[in-house]
Amino acid sequence: MTHHHSIAIAGAGIGGLTAAIALADGGHSVTVFEAVREIKPLGVGINVLPHAVAVLTELGLGGTLSTLGVATEALLFTNRFGQTIYRDARGIAGGYSHPQHSIHRGALHMALLAAAAERGTAIQIHIDSRVDGFSNTADGVALQVKGASERTATADVFIAADGIHSASRAQCYPNEGSPKWNGMMMWRGTTLARAFLGGRTMVQAGNKFAKFVAYPIEPIDTKTGLQLINWICDIRVENGIGGTLTAPIRESWSTAGHSADLLPRFGDWVLDWQDGAVPVRNIINNAAQIFQWPMVDRDPLPRWTHGRMTLLGDAAHPMYPIGSNGATQSILDAKALADALSQHDDVNIALQSYEALRRPMTAEIVQLNRGEGLDIILDMVDERAPNGFAALADVIDPTAIESVVTRYKRAAGHRATPLTRTP
């Protein structure tokens, strides 16, 4: 690369900050505009898949991930009784060159913010500064910034990483409307509880009407044997399949939820494993806080790039939180965009190259997640054996499950067979 560019980014979330760091390391001058007045460690647990961990490791965050999170070794699909349907080895245990990390979203966010600060003047972050609109100019982009002060900012390249309610996406697609709700509500929380299944396993149990997900996001306390567990309860709350209704609330990281909404569905669930039974009721009741929001996405777009503006992360491809792909795909976007700008002197060609690589892949994941992604495995078994089973092979052909796994992993950028290199 012979040209260093001035780059503006709307949004200091995981995708926006990862992009800022990767671009600064490539020699670019980066300005990030963030709408909130204070960047706080919000949210609950997330998973970062190996190919995204490889990106963060390259940016110097590998040690931080290992210290703050958990290197997940397995994803276990079970019915509501804890009977194993499918076990998928993850990260190093699955043959990948990098681990899968389960971590508190806020912890990762703060680590990225600190890493951005370490780049000094190469990354400037302005809070209380919302990019409200943009226009292409002869040699770059002009941004309308509102918040602490209203002003016009300019840059060679503009990256809109401002989430599912992206102002720039709305400007390009003014008739798109609200995000699409599928009739599912999610309740999420974190609970300090006894470590289960070795302390490195993610569990998904239930079916398409009620599903419970749990995984540790901090190392086991060696003195107490306790571990911080992230959990999610998904419940279908409308009649029929949904998909055409308006989401009941605007999703955020801080809408309060209540255990009373969950116990009628999950109060008698007990995941009975060899290392001890896990009553779901106890995990829900002992949560420090519970948050709720609707499961929403948007249709894939025909185009991300408009002049010298392009979309990234949830602004480009908001998807249902299935398959651990939300943060992961945003991180992969950031890497692909930084690489494209490094490989091509012509900005327009670089942006086209980035979009050509990332848009088809993420569009497929959006569609697969609408079909429940890997979670469809749970339904395949529940429909045949709602009260449990003596032997899984009597219920379903294992090759049918493997077929689902293979397709989803291919679409998400990693494979069902173990790798000895970075996916």
C-alpha cells in the first residue's frame, strides 16, 4: 500500500473499534464518532469464534481474551432433560489453531477501547457525536455530526458501524422500515453458579418454542468452584410463526426482564448430567440482573457501499443471535476491510473488494439463522421424542445432524472437520 487514508467510523462498538485498530495498524488515520456520552461495559456474554480470535490475537488482544474469558471446548445440544443430542468440539479441542472464547461483552468492549487508546493519535474517539448523515464529495465523504456540537467532518473513507438502527443505512434505504421480529423474546442474565461439565462447555437445550442456553464467561474460582455463567431463555410469545409483526420494544442492552416471565416455562427444567443436576430455576432466580429484548434482524442488502461509504457489522448484516456469529462476523468484517485498503491503492476498488468478499457470506448466515441455524438440531429430535429417548439412534440418523452442522459451519467461515490452521 502506498496511500494512507483518513478514515471516519460511526460507532465505537466491537466492530467499529476492531476496524479502527486494524486500520490504524495499517497506517491510516482514524476518527471514531460514538453517539453515547460515556462508553460503558454493557451487555452480557458473547462468543468469539476461532477465526475472529485469530484477528484479535493479531491485533494484540489474545492474552486479554485468555485472561478475561473462557476457552470453550465444546458446544453441547441437549433436550430439556439434559440428554445429549450432539456434541461439537470447539476451538483448540476441535483442532483449530485458535480457541473459541466465551467472554462478557463489556469486558471485550473495554479491552478494545484500551487497545484503541494504545494507538495514540492514530485513533481519535469522539463521544456524544452521532453521525446523522453523509454525502460523497469529489475526493471523499462529508459527515453531518450531531451531539455535543453540530459540525461537518470530512474523511477519505467513511465506515458506518452504528448498529442495527444505523443512520447511514437508513439514508441509503429510507423505505426499509423497522427491524423484523420473528416472534421470539430473549431474556439474558449472568449467574454465579457451580461450574458444570468441566467449566468449558456451552449448552443449548429445548426447542423452537422454548430454549435455554448457558455457558461460562469467566474462569472458575479455584477457591469456591463457582463460575460466572451467561444464560439465555428464548420464548416464542406470539401465535403462529411470526416474521411480520413489529417488535414490542426497541432492543437495547438495558431493558429489564423478570424471572416471573420465565419460570412458567423453565421452572421445572433440570439438566441432569454425570457431574450433577443443573436446575434451570436456580440459575434464573440467582441472576444479578435480567435483561430482555426481541429477536430481530433485517433483510440482506443488495449493496453496502455507496461511493466512499460502506457498512460494517450490524449496520450491514444484523442477524439473529444464533451460532455465535454476531461479534464474530463484525470482527471478520473489520479484518477484511483493513486488508482490502492495504491491498488496493484505489479506495473504490478496495471497498468493492471488501463487499464482494463479505456481503454474500453474511447474507447466507442471516438466512440460515432465520431457519434456526444449528439450533434446528434441537427441533429435529424434539419433534420425534418430546419426552426424551433411550437411544438417540432410535430417534434420528446421526448423518442428518452432521449435514446441518456442515452446511452452517461452511457458511459461517469455518468447517465441520477439524483444522490445523486458522479457519
